Amino acid sequence: MKLTDIGRTPLIELASLSINGGRCFSKCEFLNPSGSHKDRTYLSIINGLEKIGAIQPGMTLVDSSTGNGGAALAWIGRLKGYKIKIFMPEGMTQERKVQIRSLGAEIIETPKEGFLSGAVLAARRYQAEQLNEQVFFLDQSNNLLNKAAWADCGEEIVEALRHQHVVPDFFVCSIGTGGAFSGIAEVLKCEYREIRTVAIEVNKSAPLYSERNNLTFEHRPHNLMGLGGGVLSTNTVSALVDEVRVVDGNEAWVRMKQFIEHERVPVGPTCGANLLVCEEVALTHQKKNIVTVFFDSSWKYASRWDGFYPEYGGVDDAT
Ligand SMILES: Cc1ncc(COP(=O)(O)O)c(C=O)c1O
């Protein structure tokens, strides 16, 4: 696999969600080389920082991640000649850890109590403690080279839809850092003035939903890794979000499993969240075309296939 294999993923039509006279499409980002959409994110961050001379091969790059970002950074970093350290909250799946380590990166596990924000703080502290300038904290949450990564993906979607003479009415996508959502939404809003964007958060950690509904934000443990990190990141551009909906983690896991069984497309749990909301939209609107994203693959969750993360609460309070 080469860096030029990143991107140009297929946009597939989801037959079971093409209902009520509309059509539903998903961008298969899980087909990127390291198995998730984060390949685009880190290629953009590293290339962008190299271009301005902020980093160069031989340096150590650090970031926080629940696993997909870590794998993408480990793979791209190794190909480009960097040492990689990933700060990761305790309890992430074994598959993700094995993948990151097999790509030569080091994992520093951080206490479960701080979840992803704790990992971010630990990565920042690590960089601050280094006495030389050979360590760089990439900060995927706040580095806008993350969002910039997604312009190409947005253009690919526009091109694929144009080819099929389809005009999308809705863009539906979960947010973690919000990089994928904001970058794609920006391109789609520019191309299709009438499109409505729907951002999804997990109900137990929903800062944007809380802000819009005058609720006090509280982060509670959940089982949709990649979403609900505990803070609203700079890459989530609120002006690009027309509507925010929340999903229940357990329901997303169930929807993912149903989808895999019926459609034989091996997607991960946050894709289940996207499917739930696409379905809500399709059922409540006539003749509307919807676009969503499939972030990663089910193989990354094999060791936690019941959707239960013991580090983050009991079965009933894990969502
Ligand atoms: C499985 C999964 N789904 C969704 C997301 C959200 O992507 P983004 O950070 O671009 O918002 C992530 C981010 O880590 C993820 O790992």
C-alpha cells in the first residue's frame, strides 16, 4: 500500500435505505489503507506541516486517539520516516492496539477516568516536557489541517453523484473531532445550496447538542469510540451544522449488526449511528436523497463484539 492509495473511495447506494422515493448513498472510507477515514486526516496534517517546515522526517510525532487515528498516523508516519507515539485512553479494542504496534508506533495508555480529553492533555504535556524541538503534537482535534483533508472527499462525492444525475437533499454524518463532517459539509453546501446537514453525537457525550438545546453538557462513558470525546473540537464548525441529533450507543451497535447481516458490508458501530439517522430522515421525508459516510470496519471491534467496554461502565450504562 502506498500513500497514493488513500482516498478515491467508492460511493455506494444503500438499497435498504433507498425508500420513500429517495436514494441513500455512503462513502466507503473504511476502504482506505489503514482501515478508516483517518488516513485522509493524517496525510493532510503531515503534508501540511511539512510544507510550512514545522516538521521533518526523523522527528517524533505524537497525538491522542481512540485507535483509528493512531493506526493511520502510525502507518503514514512510518512510510514518511517519523517516530510515532499515540496517547490512547485505556480500554480501546485489542485489534486497534495490535494494529498500531505492528506498524511500529508506541502506545501510551492514559487513565480511563480522563477518557479522550485525558489522552489529549497527556500528549500535550509530553511535548511540553521535551527539551528539544524534535517532538511535535499534531492535535487532530484543533488542527484545521484535519478539516482541510475532507475537501477532496467532498469533491469526490459531488463527482460521483453528478455521474448518476443525483442531487443530495441531506448530508448525515457523526462527529468526533468533526473534521470529516465539516470538510465534506463545506463542499456540499457550496455545490448544493439547498442541502441540509445533520450532525450526529452520542447521547452520553453531546456538547453541540447540549449547546443548541440550552442543556448543561456532561460527558458520560459510552460505547461509540471515535465520537463523544468530551469536548467540542475546533474542527467542528457549528455554522456548517443545520441540525444535531443524538443516538444511543447500544442502538447504533444493533443497527450496525443488522446492516452487516443484510447487506454484507462490514462497517463499524459509528456507521450504525449514521444508518439510524439516515433511516429517520428517509422515513420522515418523501423523495429525498441522502449522503452519509462509513468510517471504519467491523474487524476493528472483534474483541468487543458485544459492544461492552467494561472500563466504561456496566452493560446498561455503557451507552
Ligand atoms: C470510528 C469513528 N467514527 C467516527 C469518527 C469521527 O470522525 P471525525 O473525528 O472526523 O469527526 C471517528 C474519529 O475518530 C472514528 O474513529
